[in-house]
Amino acid sequence: ILDKHALPEEIYQILSGRDIPKYEWNIIDAKSRFRLIAYSYDMSAEFGLHFLLFATQYLRSVLHNLEQPIVIGFDNGSEFCSGSSRKEEEWNQIISCMNAGVYSYEPSFDIRKNLIERSHLTDDEALYIPRGSYMKTKKAFIKEVTDYSFYWNYQRPHSGIGMHDRTPYEVVKQSGI
């Protein structure tokens, strides 16, 4: 959350040292921009796998479409497979029962990373900067990020290819999934 010095100094001071998570995790559907967000105090591949499993199981339980594969790409960060083909193969074996798979892309040369990075910029501009001063407790943090997730997926129109200023939910709903 507090990486790369993207936030004003006063927001760093407010959020630093509080009992709130330090890391934001995202899985975003490139076509609809629908996004699943989680937070943690630590960043590890173990949590990355748990987040991947949770997101995949959630999608399967909501969409009821086991025949349509879920494919998730990620960069070579330590929170996922760290570029390890062995770990990627293990993760693919674990989630294959849900007709899902993962692959690592080269973040330096792959424009798909731009989608998630752009979402982090929007988080800074629409959540942490205007609402960070309200995140003084863990309970307040959870309320703010939950409201923001609802806003992102159900209220905020998005631009980009195929979005036509619709919300992610509208895109998913109109797709017939």
C-alpha cells in the first residue's frame, strides 16, 4: 500500500505504524475490470497461493461455469512464483481441479501489467489519498476498503477497450456469464 512514494507524506504518516495491513493483493479480469482485492500484513508466496485459491474458488462458486477455463497471469514477483517454473507447475497442479491455470509473464515486456499498475494508481487517487485519514483503526480500514471495492466493481464506470463507460459488474452481467 505504501510503496513507491506515490502518496503524499501526510498519508504515509497516517497509515504507517497503525494496525492495518501493509499489502494489497489484486486479481483483475482484463475484459471487465472486475477486481478481487485482499490485504495482508506480510507478503509471501504462501499468501499468494492462498489468495489465488480463494479467488478461483470464489469465481467458481459464483459463476457456476466449470467448463470455462480461468487463466491468471502474474509477474515474477516473490508474492507469486518468483519466476520459478517448478513452483508454477505445482500451483497449476493444485488449481487444475477447478479448470484453472496460471502463467508468469515478463513484467518488463508485457503490457498486461499496465492494467494492474493503473488500478494501483486509481487506488491511490480514489482511496488512500482522500480516505486515508479515516483509516485510523483496523475496523475503519476494513470499512473503507470494502466500500471502495464495491465502488470499483459496481459504481465506477471504466474506460478502455469494450468498457463503454460501464461498471465492471455491468460488463460481466451483460456478457451472460
